[in-house]
Amino acid sequence: MDKIRTYFEKDYKGFYICHNRRSNEFDMKLNHFHNNYEIYYLISGERNYFIKDRIYRVEKGDVVLINAFDLHKTVSASSVMHERLLINLTKDFMDFSSYICEIDLFSVFEREDNIIKLEKNEQTYIEGLFFKIINEWREESEGYMAVVKSTILELLVFLNRKRINSITQKYEYKNPTYEKILDITKYINNNYMYDITLDLLSGKFYISTSYLCRVFKKVTGFSFVEYLNSVRIKRAQKLLTETVYNITDIAQKVGYEGPTHFGRVFKAITGISPLKFRKMNKMQ
């Protein structure tokens, strides 16, 4: 029996959809953040989902919403077998939505809590929308793209209504050890521009360095260094996009002593150099 079975996958110009099932231990790739929006729906099983500086226990029928550039990673829970549906999309792909909607449908991704719990009938409805999109891509009948986009629009409208009509709740996974690690991730997010070391965190949070390394990886899916670098590079991308600071200044502002090391880390995470990232962004 295959450890992973992909039933459908499509990647097209600012839109990606995937339906697969896994029966083995699986953690998402490292340094995971991107410039599109993500809708994650768990058909069966359970997952731990780390987002920015929180961790959620995701169960069957839950929707997880990931804002653009939010650092996130799914980590195996007690049950490794799971089946999920995933959509990534950009605002450019849904370019027509602003003309026919009176609200910003992408505001749903900016919510404080990243998870939406659905009732049984709502789960059936959401799954129907996902599979309608998949079937349209499979068949590619006349006008299929219009149906795909209108179905995504319907999905976004539903999620916005669900958000508006429900009380904001915190679904973080509660555990004393997890909470300490999440306090550490919050500290890193607020102080990434300074020299942060394992020894510093060990003393500040009263935890041994060896235990910190082991538990940090278990909780977040990242090693300490991977997480720190990801937070710094995410901030660097914002500075490269929105400011005219030179590369040396940006390197220092996000916690690196010089541009050489900064450039190596940036390329390792994003696949391109900081300068190329800036040039590509200006072309958009």
C-alpha cells in the first residue's frame, strides 16, 4: 500500500489545488511560507498545525486559513493517517472578484484564529465545492475556468459569512510544554533583529538547551535555527518589497551581521538572491 496517494493535483498561474491521502509520518517541508493564500481542509484524521507562533489541533472537518507570507507547517499528530484538500491562490487569479463583491473576500485570511470548525452539513457543502473545482479541472469543458473561479468565489463568500456569524475562539493545542515553546516563538518574532542564541533563550525561559532543541523541533516542526532564519527572511522580503534600503542595511535590520551570510540564507530559503527577489518584485 502506498504511503501517499494523490487523487488530483493542479498548478496553474496563481492557483493550486491538491487532494491526497497519507498513511505515513509526514511533516511539511522546511521554511514554508509563500505569497499566496491557503485554504486547508481536513477530510479525515488529525494534524498539528503550527502557524506563526501558535499550534492548533486540526480535526476532521476543520478548515485552516493561512494568510500570505505567514510561516506555517503541519506536523504529525497521534494519528498519522490523514486525507486533505488544499487550495493556494493569489488575488490576481481572482481578479474579477473586486468588481462584483462589496467586501474584501480575502480579509477572512487576516482573522486572529486560523481555524474554522464546521458543522456536519457545512462539511458536506465545503467538500462539494472542492470536488466541483476538481471535476471542472479534470474535464476542462467549455467555460470550465469561469466555473472554477465562480466556485472559489462561493467558497470565499461562505468562509467570510462563517467568520462574521461565529464567535472568535482560540483552538490552540493546550499543553504546558507546548505553551512554553510558543512563548519562545513569540519572543523570536518580536526580537529577530537582535542576536538570539540558544543560551540566551535557555536562561530567559529556564529550559536546558538540549531539551529546548528537542522540544522546539517536536512542537513547531522547525529546528531553532531554521525557525529564526525563516522569520528573518520573511521580514527581509517585506523590506525588499516595500523599502529602498540597500541589501547591507536590510541584512542588519533583520539580524545578520553582513550581506554575505544574509545572501546565503536568503537563497537557501527562497531559491533566489535578495537582489533578484527585489528585481522580480519590481517587475510585477
